[in-house]
Amino acid sequence: MRTRWIAAAALLIAAFAAGRLWADQPHMRAALDHLRAAHRELDQALNDKGGHRVKAMALVSDAIAEVEKGAVYDRRH
């Protein structure tokens, strides 16, 4: 029971911190949401498209990581 309480508290703290991270960066948040949606769509696409779908997914994953890093950088500087 105590483990569940600790896990729930940790989840709430993480959610609060994430909310603060994005609160003053609406355009970065929107970009991240769009990139994640694009990644889901590419993942659900049929066939490999000559390797282009997989490469696009990798590039979108890289873009997601860069947006996340940019948001963290902005909060620290």
C-alpha cells in the first residue's frame, strides 16, 4: 500500500513539473504535440515506402527530442 502511495505522489510531482515546464512555452508544446501525432500517423501507415517511412519516423523522433531539449534549455537559461 505504501508503494502505491509513493508511486502516486511521484506521478503527481512529475505531472506538476511537466506542466510548469510547458506553461510558458505554448508554441513549443504545440510543436511537440504535432510531432507526436505525426509519429503516430507514420507508425500506422502501411508498407515501408522504400524505407522513407522508417527514415521519416527516425527524423520525427529526433525532432521530438530536440524540442524537449530546447524547452528544458529555455527554462534553465
